[in-house]
Amino acid sequence: MIFRLVSHVPRILFKPVYDLYEDYLLDKVKSGSIPRHVAIIMDGNRRWARKMEKPPWYGHLFGSRKLEEILEWCRELGIRTLTVYAFSTENFRRTPEEVRALMNLFEEKFRELVKDERVHRYRIRVNVLGRKEMLPENVRKAAEEAERVTRKYGDYVLNIALAYGGRSEITDAVRDIVRDALAGRIRPEDVDEDLVKRYLYYPKMPDPDIVIRTGGEVRISNFLLYQIAYSELFFVDVYFPEFRKIDFLRIIREYQKRGRRFGR
């Protein structure tokens, strides 16, 4: 209960106590088992903007800045893979104005990634997961350029799920498997879980240890349906732009206390 209260009290009101608690959590987390892969459903940008009496793009802008902070938190802890749900296939149903603003933001951020010295210093590989053919040409080219420039990196991995749906990913994988089976490249008896994974958007991606959803909703919303079978799920009430390092550390600490049995 006290942790929930801590998350909602403005930091400036008790900054010294907050900083002490954050340092305490950081030490505890660093002394435990660090997850390899964290996935985040970045929910609540629009509701945060509405609360601030701003248009939706304002929330998405601050959400993109929060993602930069989270990348730094992951690097500090040694979390090697971060996957974020940026835009689903269903999100294309939003108003044309909001979709256009989001696409412009995506293009801008991909171009920034290409030039960001931190990306190259820490050797961060960028992957875009989804049906890229659904994206406007300018966004698709910017995304592909970010992938091309960082392809040889591998110290850290940032996966951006864009025009993505978990069912779409599985559907696309099944379609490709059937196509290869009809062409004689694989036999029906060859199909197992490992083979299916090889047909997903990014086959080398380890399954997420942790899935975090901000914004107070308790659902997966078609995110990484194949990969999260044994992931630990965490749902937090704060909107994504308000998600703080102390919230992140608390989740990692709780993850470290859980016994993961993988069905055993």
C-alpha cells in the first residue's frame, strides 16, 4: 500500500526521501537476478494529454521522451533487450489527424536514432516489428534506415512494435510456413515450436521475462501473444509519461521475488 502511495505523490514534495528510496531499490535490484528482456505496453499517453488539457500528440511526444529515459534505465541495469508497443494494427482506426501526427513523430524519432551518439556508443540494435507495408513510405524508409545502420550492433536491442498485432504476427508466420511447405522446403512433421518461432518477425528475440503495461488497464491488447506464454505480467496505474524510475525498479524487484517455474 505504501508503495502505491509513493508512486502518486509528486516527487518534488519529498525529493530527499524519494532519492534515498530510489537508491535503496537500485542497490537491491542490482544485487538480484536481472531480466534479459523487458517488454512495455506504453499506454496512457492520450489520457495524460487530456488531463493536461493538451491534444493527443502532446502525450505521444512526452511518451517518446519517457522511452528515452527507460532505455537509459535498462542500460544502467544491464537489461539487454527492450521491446515497446508503439502502434498496433488497430490504431490505424484512430482519427486521421492523430495517426498523421503519430507517423510524423515516428519518422522524426527514427531519424534521431540514426544520429544519436548513444545508439552507436552503446551499440544498440534497432528492430521494427510489424507489417511495415502498412506504414507511410516516409516512415517505413526511416525505420528501415534505423535498422540498417544498427544491424551489426548487439550489445543492447530495442524492438519497436509498429503496425503490429500479435495475431497478425502469428498469421503471417503460418502463411509463410504453408508457403514453404507447399514449395517442399519443409515437411509437416518438421513443424514444432522452434520452427514456428523462426518465422516470427524477429526470430532471435528472447521471450520477455517481464511485460509491463502502464495506464491502469489490465489486458494484453494483442501484444507478443506467442512470446509471452511464461512472462511475468505487471500492470501499473500511472500513465506512461508519468512512469518513473522508482516504478520500474519496484517492478524489477518484485520480479526477482517471484518463483518462475515455467509449468514445472
